[in-house]
Amino acid sequence: MKKKTDNKPQDSGANDSRRKFLRNSATALAGFYILPRHVLGGTGYTAPSDKLIIAGVGAGGKGESDLWNFYQSGKAEIAVLCDVDERQFKKSRERYPKAKIYKDYREMLEKEGKNVDAVSVSTPDHMHAVIAMAAMQLNKHVYVQKPLTHDIYEARKLTEAAHRYKVVTQMGNQGASGDGVRQLMEWHNAGLLGDVHTIYCYTDRPVWPQGIAWSAQKPPIPQELDWNLWQGTAPYKDYVEGLVPFNWRGWWDYGTGALGDMACHIMAPAFAVLNLGYPLSAECSVATRYVEPWRKAFYPESGPVSSHIILTFKGEKGKPDVKLHWMDGGIQPERPPELGPNEVMGDGGNGAIFIGTKGKMMCATYGKDPQLLPTSRTNQVKVPKTLARVPNGDNGHYAAWVEAAIAGYNSEKAKNLSSHFDIAGPLTESVLMGNLAIRSYDIQHKEKKVDGNGKERENITYPGRYIKLMWDGPNMRITNFDEANQFVKRSYREGWSLGV
């Protein structure tokens, strides 16, 4: 894939806004009670308030929760709120009564880009990349909810852009800052497991509708919702009741399914422990619904009700390759024989198990409750603490980013963040590789054939099934089944662009 050497953003939306700002640099900063740090003194300057001025795109749900955690750090001011659904503003408006309100992030960046230091992005997955990129191109630090992006290509581009625009970044998989992940790393680094060759990651998600047909009903669009803006980069479709604010996760146009929801939490410890890079290959199997006896349902627009993905990673320095199994929809791996019959595996519905040549360990979601196996070893075996802990653990994930953004791009605080894009980008790419395998599994080839009775029948084959997809990570390409590459980078709806 040809790389551009011109760093000028090319997007016609947010980047036009950037050019307008350059032409109108004398715009007054009226209406703000605290000036942004970059206006007062540039990189490294300590503002009198010592506060990070944040704009939040996504004002309800997880977005509201993220903003509250930033505010609770005592070092952030929430100055701008943006959401396409007016119903999502309620709690945030009460908490930040002075915050300016916008519906379109592009208008927000145009009018407030000079007034904020950072942007928090907590929207449906299909909008993460374009919003984050537009903010970074205005040199704003960004915090982006998991998964970092909807597509592999987007994750790679955001990772590169963080360095190009010299901004402080963090993905919203807060467990990456937890003590549990660091305990797992210290056990592994002390040699208690030997060479880890197999990892099982599993979840009980999805808990939203998947594996279903798109509704044929056309209910009225709620007056508080800008449906066109909500769809953003995705192809335009008629409004479906119940899709907003949560059930979009099961549809490929907007969400990334169970993998996108939970794998950034559950697979993150494996990446931290073993320093996994790009996978070498991906293979999968998925559950299929039956709509009537002997007839399978085929809904390529929606994720499956359950899946099993196997990603293979190259072992480090002559060590064996690592096979990472992802299981969702309630599928779980075999219980390790070292685990007692009444002991809970992980946290019950979710967890990860590490299997090495000398030993095993497991954890729950976010890397919490790390245990050596058998679990009696957890309190018996002592290894020294060699890794610094993040203050307040996973709850400190938010404050760590706020403080790093205040300190600046080249600061030690920025380099030590638990999920800056150099970490979050490759993790997200591997998570989305699982979805690429799932979607390749459903590629259909149809042809007409004449049977033995002389009747013409439609014959359907699935060339992406029952094969191992070989991945060229540096070039972001499946090398043995070209049709799968359509899922590396999707096409945006007309009028939208990543700007690279």
C-alpha cells in the first residue's frame, strides 16, 4: 500500500475546519472560564489552572462515564459536549452546566478547536477513527473508547497519526492500567510458566441481538436524534427502533460484535505479558442459526451468536509460536485440570488462561483476580515487584491520561501510559483480525448448475470457510484469499473521509 509523504490532512469535513481556523486565528475565546493550556504557553507550559480542557464526543452512557472520570481526577475541565442524540445530554448537562453543546463534531471542532486541549471519543465504533483523526489533526490529545477503531486500516493510521501530530493518546480499556496485568507480567517474567504457547480468552457476550435479519419495519425517527449524523460513515439505512443507543454493536456497519466489545479488555493481558505483535494467521468457526428445519440462516450484515477464533503469533527469540483462542457467545475452553471442580474459572463468564511449558495462570476480565494454577500457588509463590503500578489501578487509567496530556507528548508520563496507541493500535488490529475471519467465513459464491434431473439449481459455496487466513501484518493484507481484504478497510459514505 502506497504511503503518503504529505502530512496535510485531506478530509473535506474536519480538515476544512482546520483551514478555517488558520484563516481566522484572531477569533476571540469568549465564553470560556479557563483558557486551554496550549493557548497560554505551548508545549510544557503550566497554565494557572493546571487543568486539561476537554471536549467530549458522546455525552451519554460510556461517554458520560469517561468524562466524569476525567473530571474526578481534579485536573480536567469538561468545556464542550457533543452528541447526535439530545437525550444523551441529561446527566452531563447537570454536571457541567457551563459546557457548550454541539450535535456535529465537525462544527464543534471548527468553533471550539482553539478552546480545548483534548477530545474524548465515545461513540459507536464506526465513528471512532474519523473523529479521533480530525481532533489529532488539530493537535488535540485524544482518549478513544475501545475498540480503538472499526477497521484494521483505521487502527494503523491512528497509530501513525499520534506521532505525526505529537499528541498524547489512550484507549479506553482501563484494565490495562490495573495491578492484575502487572502481576501476570511479573509471574511470567520470573519464569513461573516457562514458554507460554497457548492462551484462551473467552466471554459470555453478546448480550445484544446478533445473527438476525435487519428489521423491515420503518418506525418514526425520534425527534431528538439526528439519524443521518448518527450513521455518519456508514451506508444510509432506514431507522430501526432499538438500535440506538446500544444494540448497534451486533451490526457490521456500526459495531464490531463481541470481539469489539470485550476483546480489548480480555486479550490485553496477553499482549502485555507476551509482547505480541501482528498475528501470522487467523482461522475461525461460527454458530449458525436455523430458521426452519434443514435451512440455515444467512445474515452477513450481523455478527454471529457465537464464534471461536484462533490467532497464531510468532514466538519471541526462538520460542514456540503462540496460539491465542478467542471464544464468545458463552463458549468456554476446557477447565484446566489444576482448577478445582467448584472453583470459578476467570469471573465465570469471562476470563483468560495462559498455558506454558512449566505452569499456568488465569485472570478475569480486565486482568483482574490473577491466579496461578493450582490456585493454592497464588499465595505460596512470591516474586518481587519489578513493575511500577498505576496509581489507583484501573480507575487511574483516566487520570493517567489527563496528567500525561498536561505533561505533553514527549513526557515520561505520556510514554508510560498503559494503552497509548503504540499499544492499543496493534492490539485493536489483532482484535479486528478476528472479525475479518468471521466475515470471510460468510463470503458466498453463487452459481447455477443443472442437476441429474435436468433442473437448474443454485449452488452456493463458501470459499472463506475451513481455511487458514495468512496475514502479512506490515502490509495489512491476507495473502491466500484476496476477497478477505475487503474487510481490512471499508468504504465510507460519500462526504466522509479519514483525511489521510
